[in-house]
Amino acid sequence: MLEQLCALCRDAAPHATEQLKWGHPAYLHPDGVILFMFSAHKAHASFAVTPSTRAAFTADLVAYRTAKGTVALPYDAPSPHSILRRMIEFRIREYEDEGVKWM
């Protein structure tokens, strides 16, 4: 799943650079602002965005455990690639159009 998330992030945000932040893969806008990141846990992967991006997709994420700015993606279930792609695109626009930086 983590390889799939990495491929999705690279495809949805081809101009973003990859860096480790707090020991986890993070994708940064060319300006250096963190756009999104993910991490591995025992039973799930966690996809992290800004709270405002996560909130914009509340209705789409009812089947997933969420927190302020994260979505838990269980390893034993298919990853919601179309939702994540839309979240990535939203997050990029959110930063570029509204200047919303990382938490």
C-alpha cells in the first residue's frame, strides 16, 4: 500500500519534491511548503493533509477513520485512490490559491 501511495502522490503532484519530515515521506510544493504526507502504522497507513483539506472531503471519507488532518487507510482494504487524488489536487489549489500552509 505504501508503494501505491507513493506512486499516487508522484502522479497527482508531479512538481512536488519528496523529503522525509519527522521520519515520514512528505511532498513539498516547489516553494518548500509541505502539501501532504503519509506514514506507516501497525494496522493502517495514515495520509495527512491540512485539516481544511480533510474537512472538505468529510462526506467522501465516512467509511474511514479520520482525525483532524488525517485519514487511516487499513492495509486489509483497497485504498481510495480517486478520493486521495482529489484531496491532493484540492490541497495544491488550497495552497496556491489561498496560501494555506502546513498545520
